Amino acid sequence: MESLENKTAIITGGSKGIGYGIAEALVRQNVNVLITSRNADAADKAAERLNSLGLGKVIGFEADVRNLDQQIKVVDKVLNTWGKLDVLIANAGVGHFASIEDLSVEQWQQTIDTNLTGVFFSIKASLEALKKSQGYIITISSLAGTNFFPTASAYNASKFGLTGFSQAVMLDVRHHGIKVSTIMPGSVTSHFNNHQPDESDAWKIQPEDIGQMVVDLLQMHPRTLPSKVEVRPSMPPKK
């Protein structure tokens, strides 16, 4: 089992939901983590809560994955603070759900720019540092990246693209010693799409479950790579 102590990680969209669940799981393994959010206050408050655990150190950082220069600044902050980057968790995502008749151009562009181009920017900014550390890239796709459904043309396109992109990047960088996995969750309890979590979400995957999965991937022997992991609730409600 690989030790994660004193490793460093970037988690995009880490102030809540899946990103926060991953951040907490890594901090509990004594990983030093930088979490990003488009909202500086949200990033700072999440970092404060995580730092209260007294384990790995956490920095909150305002950054938008749709901006390559901001992603470069994120990586520079990690390198200037801890001297290396071991793990990139490309998690930030949005969802707009409407029929093609009602989906706006702005909604389409925000979805593709965040869920797909944003991951490209995060990886481009991180790649040289990850080569030096022989690090790990984990992208957070979705079961919507292999299963299409109505009202999800933009979201399906972004996640189908992200799944394929991640697998191609895995082939591009593995001989640099970099591992790439994409996690494809089904229904997760989170604030995604303006949802307010409550007790009715108990049947769903919980953010800490994805956090545990990330820890398991990072601790796996370097010779083995689960390149694509589908994960779904074990007991969804009957329709």
C-alpha cells in the first residue's frame, strides 16, 4: 500500500460536494491540499474547516478552471508552498438540464468550457510538475459520460468528451510515470445543479465514498491502474 503522507494535491471545485469529500479524505491521510473555487470566501471557509482536523495542511484559492492563466497560478502556489505537486483531482463541474429547444448558447458554453475545457486547462497547467513527481491525475466524469438521457445534451456531451479525453491522456502520459484514472459516479449527494442535500438523499453515493475511492486509487501498487471506474448507488429507489 502506497503511503500518502506529505503528498500534495490540487482539487478543483473543492469547497463543497464531491470535491470537499475528496479533500477531507486526503487530509485525513496527511496530504497537503489546495482546493479551488470560483468563490474566494467559499474556498477559505472550506480550507478553515479542513485545517481544523489538524492533519494535512489546506489552502483555499480562488480560481476558475475556464481560465488557463488562473490554473497556472494554482500550480505555482502549490510549488511555491510545498515544492512539488503529486496529485491533480479535476473535479469542478456544472450541469444545465433542458431540452435542446430550451438550452441556451450560454448554458452550452458554460457546460463545455467547465466540464471539458476546464479539465484540459488544469492538466496542461499541472503536467510538467506531475512529470517530475511521477504523479496521478484523477478526473471526475459521470455515468452520464456513457449513458445519455433527455434534457442532458450539453452535460452528456461534456462528460462523454471528458471520459474519452481522460482515457487518451492516460495513454499519452503513462510512460512519464503519470497515472490517470477517471471516476464516473451516478447519483451523489451534493449541491450540484442547485440541489440542497437532505435526508431524502440517504440512498445516494455520499461525497466521502468518492473520497475513499480516491484514497484507494492513490494507494494502489504503481504497477496497477484502474483507468475507468463506474460507481453507482447499490440500492436506488424502485421506479
